[in-house]
Amino acid sequence: MTRILPVAGPSDPAIAEAAALLRAGGLVAFPTETVYGLGADGLNPAAVARIYAAKGRPATNPVILHVADAASAQALVSRWSPAAQELAERFWPGPLTLVLPASGTVPSIVRAGGPSVALRCPAHPVALALIRATGRPLAAPSANRSQHLSPTLAQHVASSLGEAVDLILDGGPTEAGLESTILDLSSDRPCVLRPGPIPPADLEVLVGPVDLWAGAVRAGDRQAAPGMAERHYAPRARLQLVAPGSGLRETLRETPGSVAYVALGTLPPLPPGVRGILLPLDADMVGARLYALLHELDDAGCERIFMERPPEDEAWLAVRDRLRRASAKEQP
């Protein structure tokens, strides 16, 4: 079985062992402040190819390079704009990924053959210590099978990827629970390609108006950044979004198998046998809890999940994005 090593902090001896594995071309899963990442030496194409194989990740989906600081990021791009500098100074380390024109240093497999590279400096002390100990940028998408639920615990990684990972660093539960905000700075106007913990309004304070990409990349088409596929972040159970108080009692009663209903703010009366789960009407708290809850329901053998649609305001943007993709029809 894949080894899971508890890691108490940035000076833990496990980090040196993990860094040696990464420098040798291995795969190490590690905690960030968002979700657990599946790390490899980002400048070693063969190591990055192991990430794609382990996840079953399409070659059209690029991976994020995790760096220790802005100076390390500048070495990986052909143009480091004033906007990138301002954003890095304000939000790094943190859950913001910047998409910029790539330098020739970045392997094609990292970029999915495209002209840009996605860069992030994570805030988790273990992640930063691992990057520094390795001495290389780390390619690190979420540590799970492609299209499936992202991991917020080391055990989620082990359940999803098993022996495909050489080592898992267990830093406990992640804090934010949702993947980073991705901001594309490679064209004339900044555009959020994936909403996350940092909302567009916070970005606009520094860079002016920001577009919001809200589409879906079809299977087989190249993505400019992770998280743009039509179906993603999905539990094994079938997830269906419903309007709060939409009179689903009869539908719930007639749905076969193990059924759960996830409510926001108020739990309505439910038919016997339906598991009711109440989440607070708080976007940050739901974001931090969402993946862990869906993992729990999968582990409990739940077959159908009905979840109330979140409110439409900006605070819920990232949660709405994840739920929309998680409830999309499975791609062939």
C-alpha cells in the first residue's frame, strides 16, 4: 500500500524524504490550503506524465505549477506583467493561480501543448516547505482520479489513487476545501477561468474590470486551465441540484436506493429513509465542507444526492461552479 506519513509542520523530516522522491521522478501527494495536490517535478516531463497516468487525466488538461515565490514564477514565464506583480504581492502565498505566457523552460506536457502556464504559490506551510526542499516547481493537480471529487484529507487520496502515489504527506484536513481561483492574464483583459476562494471583486481592486468565463470545454478540446471541463468534481453518487422548497417530497419518496437531501439554512420535512443533511447558509463554510461531505456520502453507499441550489450572489460563485460541474452528465 502507498505510505501515508503524518507531517507536523515545515520542519518535519518527512518533507526531506518526500523532496528526495520528487527529485527522483516520483509522485508525492501533499496538503495545500485548498485541496491535496498530486505533486511531481514540474520540469521533468516523464514525472509529469506519471501524474496524467495516475489520474487518468486527459492530455488536453494542463496542470498548475506550484512555486515558492514570485521570483520563481518569473523564471517560468516569457512576460511577467505589472498586474501579475501586484496580484502576487497581495495574494501570494494563497489560493490564486495566474495564467501567463510560458517560457521555453516549461515542458509542453505541463501546458497541454498550449502557449501559457498556470502558476500558484500555495499558503500551506507544508506545501511551501516541500517546494523549497525539492528546489523545483511542483506540478500538482488535485490528488484524485480525473473528473472525481477532489481530496481534502489524506485518506481521500489513498482511496482514489491507491498505489499510483509513491508517498502521501498527511497534514490533516485542508482549510478552504475548494480549488484556487484561476485568473488568466495572458490576454488583453483579465478573465477568471475558474472561480475559487478569492472573488472577482477582490481582484478588480488591483487590476480593474475582470471577465468571468462561465462556459464548459467539451471532451477532447484543450483547456486553457484546469477546472474548465463540463463535468468535474463529481461524486460516485448521482448529484442533482434542486430549488429550495420545491415540493420534492413525492420524488424523494419514490427514488429507489440510498438517498440523501442536502439543505442550506433550513432542513425541510423529509420522507422516512431519506438522509437529511443541513448546511449553514454561509458560502465559505459550505465551500470548506462540500467535498468532505460528498466523500462521506459516497463512502456510506449513497446512490442519489439531492442538494439545494445555492444563492445567486457572488459569495457563492465558486460553490455554484463546483456543483454545476459535479452534477453534469458523465462524459463518455
